[in-house]
Amino acid sequence: MKIAIIGSGNLGLSIAKGLVYNNTYTALYLTKRDLEAIKKWKEYNNVIITDDNKEAVKNSDIIIFTVQPSQFDHILEDIKEELTGKHVLISAITGYSIERMENKIGNQYPIIRSMPNTAISVGKSMTCLCSNAVGEKRIAIAEAIFNGLGTTIKIAEKQMQAATVVCASGIAFWMRLIRATTQGGVQMGFDAEESMKMSMHTALGAASLLIETNSHPETEIDRVTTPQGCTITGLNEMEHQGLSSSLIKGLMASFEKINEIKMQ
């Protein structure tokens, strides 16, 4: 696959890292206005760095856009004359709809929206995908790319705002939970490094347990709780203090905010 990443900032380079690691390209173009910032990427086989988006598009089959939303209109206008029937367009740009892309370049191209999260940098992203009608037959390409960087799920485009909250903002929410359990461990007598390690790996173990056994959280909670035990006592106190309610309210507040931003 000949792939171009338009806008090689943090997200673009995280995707590039996964592509290089998995050797899933025959040529990889990375574009950025400041080439000095990505010059080390020239050391990889068949990786070309350029500040010319048109050159990258012309020489690639799959175009991944990771630019700022405010830049995207201009970039689409700039490269649309270079687009042909061979191209598959993958956008990782928050809040920029497929319809808006089609209004800029036409609806004849496969267009796929992706919503990864920052865990993509360690190959553990939960990436949500959707496409236009033409893109449905080519979405497997995006799945192949992002499954090499974590896990993918196909959703309806109308759910992309909610997916941003659950998966992208969700990283921050889970970080705060890990931070809180770390602080609790320190209060119980562990030093910060010990407590952080225990918190991180316990969170990893909980998620892995659900993923690998296809179990449900309440089933696994029942395995840990015993009558009048310390686990159920702690859980009940957390619920009395509004743990689940606060998390849900936080998710919904983020969802309302992202919809408000979209309308602006």
C-alpha cells in the first residue's frame, strides 16, 4: 500500500509508527510544514517526508488526514485536483463530517472517518470507524491499518460524537480513576511509585479479563465480593458517594459540550 499521512503531528506520527512497525506499506509519505521536526523519519525504508501535500497525494493510494480541523477546508481545496478513482480517504479529524468532505471534493471517493485515541502510540487504541456509501466496500483497508494499532469497531456516523467522549475523552477519565486509586494507596501506606504500579496493572487486568473472557463487569464483581467483605463494603460506599452517577454525568456533560462545539 502507498500511504500518505497529511499532517504529521502527534497523531499522524503515532499512526506512522504503527505502519512502520507492522510493515504495512510499500511507500509512506509524511507531510508537515516544518520538515526539520520529522527529518529522522527519513531513516526508515521507503518513508518520504515532504511539505508538498499534492506530491504526497499524487504518489499514494491511501490518504490519512490528521490535520487541525481549521486547516482541513484549505487542504481539501488544495489537493482535490490530484484525487483519482484509486484513492481512499481516511479522516481522523474530530467533528468534520463526511458530508462536509463530500461538499468539498465530491461523493465519488471512498471516505472513511476514524476516531482513534492517544493509546494509538502504544498500539492499544480503540478506534471507531464509519464511511460514506462508496467507502463501505473499502472500510476493510482502514480496519487493517487501525487493527495494527489496537482494536476497531464500525459505527454509524451519527454516533461519532459519542464515540469521541467514550473512547478519546475516555482515556482522560480512566487516567483520573487510576490517579485516584494511586492516591488511595498512598494514604494506606504505599509509596507513590508502588501504588501507581499496582493501580495501573490492576486496571489493565480488569480490562483484559473482560476482553479475553467476554465476561460482564457485574459477573466479575460477583467473583470478588463476599458477604460482609471489604470489597462490597468499599463498592457500596463508592456508590453512596455517587461513583457511577458521577461518571455518567461526566460523560453526558462531555457529550453535550462536543455537540455544542459541532454546532459552532
